[in-house]
Amino acid sequence: LGKIGNPTGLFNYHVNEEINVLVGCGLGGTSLINANVALHPVRDVFLEGGWPAAIISDLDDGVQKGYERAAEMLRPRTYPVTYPPLKKAAAMQYIAGRIGEPWYPTPINVTFEDRVNEAGVQQKACINCGDCVTGCNHLAKNTTQMNYLPDAVNHGATIFTECHVEYIEKKDDTWLVHFKPSGVGQDVFAAPPQFVEADIVVVSAGTLGSSEIMLRSKQKGLSTSPMVGHKFSGNGDVLGFSYNSDRRINGIGYGTKPVDPANPAGPNIASIIDTRLSVTDWRKGMSIEEGVIPGALAGLLPAAFAAISAAIGQDTDTGIVDRLKEQARILDSLVLGAYHGATINTITYLVMSHDSGKGVMYLDQEDRLRIDWPGAGEEPNIDMANDMLLNCTKQVGGTYVESPIWTTLFKKSLITVHALGGCAMADDATLGVVNDKGQVFSGATGTAVHKGLYIMDGSVVPTALGTNPLFTISALSERSCALLVKD
């Protein structure tokens, strides 16, 4: 219904009728608030997911080299065996064994030793606080703010922050990027945007940001594909909780509290139950990962979880003795706080699966980006994920709590932290917005492109990936940059 909050706040939350999107706002984008996981999609996602033929034929060369270059910068590694063991990872391994699904530690972009990285930035060892998604305050998380951006500055780039890019205009043989500085009062006087001029423009504003810029540019006369804004995917994201289980989990970040070395939260995600490795139909595969709720929210959790579980929770074990133990743990949380009882025994499940990607982004009459996707919360992957999470919860004797907004009260609304599409890659302009190199198609049909205009971010991904997308986005961007330089 309107905009609230600080426009330069770290979290940018887009509320829509069917699907809500959380993105990061700041120098480094959503990498500032993601969970650091660097995984590949299964190969069939590329072979059957609607990618350009040039991507499919280049999987073992250019795309693979893109992954390798991204790994050199992001430095993914698994949680070290020299660090204290994590109870949340042990619980996930136990669950996987019980349900007969593959489990393994996830590669994560986190530094576990004090070092000066390849971009010349001092980084510190992870302290296991668990607060990755509220911005790492300990220099351990390998965000683009720690590597790609300082590396660009080392090579002569100049970076400007707090500038809101509105649209791109083609003028003769050059490009004008129109923007407004934030917080200087230009809107009060309806001042026209300022602009910079460039021969080559790479739009990397994220799935929502790039789609918004391209929609507005098209509205203001830029010739491009009618597919701008289409093929929006939430990457099949599903959220759920195993509340008040029989095992201690330590799935709450420490915030400003000192980390208990005997009970570390660990990095936000440290392991995965990967059903993609066991299904015969890749569209039914999913990544199930354990998360950590930020310490900043700890004070709200005991009462919130107690109320929500009573309203919509499904208790997976029975018996009078078990019931008394569960009630005692709930009371412990309410009296002693989130780091005790029911809440410290709660697993946060983060699932990525395969949705249909039928969302459409558009600009409303107030010039705000909106997303339209009727039936988004009723797609088959959502039910499959919730059934799987209920089964996982049974193995640890918890109460399964679905996403609180995936209810009839909220019209089965979804939350995604992995928005994809809107400027999808394709073989021609009738199917997508950019070609395999990220060059923007210049017409409604055909393969002709605008010289010097590229898009490189999650918006070019034409389908759900079934796992964390950051590594694939990075690899595709590395490939596009290599081809740009070559051209």
C-alpha cells in the first residue's frame, strides 16, 4: 500500500499479494545478507530449463570456467573439522539417515582463519555467532564487499553509493544512465534525474532492481523484448520450522551476546539434506538446509513461536510424558529466554525447489515495482516441500510449523530470498530479454542486440535452480564478463 522505513536500510522487503521478496540494500547487495552457500544446480536444470543453446553447448567450457573463477574470488569451503561441532548440523545428519536421503556439509563463502584475501582486504576467522544474514560484523563473510568490489577499486573503478538508478536511455552511439541521489531532497522539488554517460553499461541491480530499471527504460522508449518482467521465479523457496524438538539445536544467533563455545550457532547454513541426488525427476528434487535466526530477533521468539505453534503447528509425537516435557521447554523459553527450552531446540528449515517461474513483474501507477503471480502458493513444489519437512520434524520429535504466511489468512502467500528472472536469457527476443552473453535484445523479435548494454545478475536466470543461486549467478556473470572482454 506504500513505502515505509529507511530507503537505505539493509533489508529491502517487497510485499505483494502472492509472493514477498527479501533483498539486501547496500554496497554488496544481497550478498551482505545471504547465507553464503555455493552449490551447483543439477545438470538437467541447464539441459531442460529453457536456457539458450549457447549456454548448454558451453557447460563444460565457459560456464565451468565461470564457476572456477567465481570460486577463486568467493573461496567456498566446508565448515572446518577443527572448529567445534554444530548441533544443528548433527541433527540434520541424523534426520537424513532416518529418512534415507543424502546429507553433506555445504561449501560456504566464509573465512575461518585470519588472512589478507586476494583483493588485499583483511579478513578475520568466523566466530560462530550465527548472524550471517544480518550482515557479518566480524569480517569473516566473503561478501562481494570483501572481494569483487575492492578488487574493482584496485583496478581503477570508482564506486558511488546512495544513488537510485531510474532508467537507461540510448542517445546516438552512447548510453545515459539516469539516477537520483538518495536523501538530498530532490524529490521535494521534482528535480529531474542526473545522469552519467557511458559506451558500455552493465546492469547488475539484482533480479528486482534490474527488472525495474529495464521496465522503466522500456516505458521511456528503449526498444527491447516484451518479455521484460516475465519468468519471475522464487527459486521454489519454502520456509518451515521444527519447533520444540527433542534435541538441542542452537539455531539462534548470538547478536551482541558472547558466543558460548560449547554451544556455537555456527555459520547460518552448514549442511544440506539434498534430495536432488535421490530423485529420478529433477523437478521433484530439493535442497533442505538448516538456518540460524538472527540474534536481533531472539527476544521475540519465545512468545511468537508458542503462539504460532499453538495456532498452526503439527505435533509429531504423542504421549503424556512427551507432552509434559514439551510444555516444560516452552515455559523455560518464556521465562529464561530464547537460548533455553523450546526455542533453542528449534530447527529452521530453508528449502529451495523448482517452481513454474510464472511470476510477472510490472510498474504500477505509483511507479513502484510489483509482482503478480496468481496461485504461487499452490504449486506442487510447495506441498512436496512441506510434506518432506513434516517428515523431517517427526524424526526429532518436534512440532512442525509451516511458514506463518502460507495460510488461508494470508492467501497462501510465499516468501523468497532467491528471486530470479525478469530479464531472462534466451535464444531470441520472443523468449527472453538477453542472449547468452547478457546482451540486451534490441527488438520484440529476433536476435539483434543493443551495442554496449548488458545485464549480469539473477534476473537473467530463466528458471528455478533448486539450490542456492549465488554461485551460478556469479559463474554466469564471470562468463559474460570474459565474453565482453573478448568482444
